[in-house]
Amino acid sequence: MTTSEDILANSTNEASLARTRQRSEEIDRAIDEDPTRFRMLTGDRPTGRLHLGHYFGTLRNRVLLQDRGVETWVLVADYQVITDRDGVGPIRERVIGLVADYLASGLNPEKTTIFNHSAIPALNQLMLPFLSLVTESELHRNPTVKAELDATEGRAMSGLMLTYPVHQAADILFCKANLVPVGQDQLPHLEQTRLIAQRFDKRYGRATAERPVFPRPEALLSQAPLLLGTDGTKMSKSRGNTIELAMSADETAKILRKAKTDAERVITWDPQQRPEVSNLLLLASLATGQSPQEIAESIGDKGAGTLKTVVTDALNDMLAPIRARRMELMDDEAYLLSVLAAGNERANEVADTTLAEVRQAMSMVY
């Protein structure tokens, strides 16, 4: 039964989301006016190879923001691999592969700082004062933590998983990022970060400085569409329904030949009634810049086989230069490690400065 409290909460959430969207649009326009006002932080967990969901969902936008002049910081979140699993797996191989994916996709180490959690001690040390600013109940209310708790089926949650939102706050605030590209589902994490920054300022910052120690980071809402896997379910590495950036053209074709469609021969764009067919049309659209409707009309009654061929050709054409560059990079591991080392050096300099400022604000310099 829907109560009046539920209706009020939904209305409040919708109004808040509308304000966030409006502010995100204002930020996007402000970037065109003066990109130097912004420092962006984003990143990935090295749990496997990146796929089309990552590329169209985040990677391509990061490159666009970098090229628009936004100072860009990209985190390889290696410590977060162990938030919900017993081991790190082939972590070294995955971290190196992730750096290769970044560079092959267009991130420029001369413009973008690429770094990893475990190499930045001062970043992780910020978790201690930050943890004192949140309550256990607030952590349990975080959507990601709640989802993990529901998924454990009685298995105890790790302390790192419970404090995952605080670790994310440290990621953002250590470099004083004021812009975070997020999807709608990640807004609670950003709100937690803003709350920690505000509480730190209230408890320590204003007593020792004219300005806050930390900025209040804002959301740049992602415009990326939701992509399904090739089996029509959620795109996920664990389900084997993804097309990875590192795959060959033949591997891509093989996967797409098995992609789920439907029994209708005429190809139409209808996300509600024909989600699998529409998902393939969307992939071709993202790869070519044509609208899904135009692609559907060009295929007409030629059926699912022609649709899969069109999608395969579009994706392989788009991915060809990325894959060629990635192969070159993977043959030069020393260069990839040097990119990460340079990013870590810069991140450590910034993290050490921020931690010193935090200790000063807390009167912990002896």
C-alpha cells in the first residue's frame, strides 16, 4: 500500500533530481565558458576488461571532457576490488590492461592524471577522519551498501564494503575535485561526499581557515543510454554478454551472431516492445552517429541476420583504431607502467598537501 509519506518522498526525490539535472546542464554550459574552473574525478575497479558499456557509458565522455579542457583525474580503484570479494584475482594484469584501455580510448597522460588507490597512502588515510563524520545508520542507508547486504544472503558484509561510500568520498576530496560525472543511481554517493565535506568544514575548517578545506563536488549527470547485454539482460562481465574493447573483430562478430533478437522479420525501433532488437540498433547508432530509426529503416524487412551484420560492421569499424592502439600499448608494458607511475607521483603530491591541510585544520600538527 502506498502511503502519503511514500508519495511525499517520491515527490521530493523527483524535485531533487530535477534540480540536479538543471544544475548539471548549467555546469555543462559553464565548461564551454571556462573549463579551467573544474577538476573532474572518475574511475573504475580493475575487475576485468572494459567493454562497450564502459566505453559508451563513461570512457568516451571522459575523453570529450578532457579535450574540452577540464582537468581530468582517473582512478584505478584497486583497493575497491576487495570490498566484496575474497581476493584481487590477476590484479596486476587487469590494472595494466585498464591503463591500456584508457590510453587507447583517447585519454592523454599529458592532460589526464591516471593513478591507483594502493599507491596513494594519504588518500586512504583521509578515511579515518571522514569515518568520524558519518554514522553507521547513514552507511547502511546507502543504496550500494543496501544492495550488497541484500545480495549477501546472510553472509557477513566486510567492513570495507560498509565504508565504501566514505572511501569514495576520500577519492573525490583528496584532490579537491569539484566535478564528478555520475549516473542517477550514483547520486547518493556524491551526496554523502558533499555531506562529509560540509561536516568537516563545520567541525574543523572554519575554526582555522577563511575558506573551506574541501569543495562541495557537483554532479555532471551522464547522458549515456542504458545498454543491454547481447542476451537481452543487464550487461555484465560475469554473464559473458559483453563486447570487450580488447576483443578481435572475429570475436565481436561471433558474439553478435548469437545476440538475442525476436521472431519479427521487419526491423523497427521500439525499445518497449522490442528491447533486444532496439538494443542492437542503439549499439549501431552509438558507433555510427546515425539515429536508430534511420538504421532500422535502412534494414527494413531484411531480418535479424542483416541487423547483426550492420551492428558488427559498425562496431568493428569504430573499434578498429582503438584496438590497434591497444595492441601497441600492451606490447610496451614499461610505457604503461611509466604512465601510472607519473600519475601516482602527481596524486601523491596532491594527497600529501591535502592531508597536511586536514591535519592543520584538526590541530594535529605537533
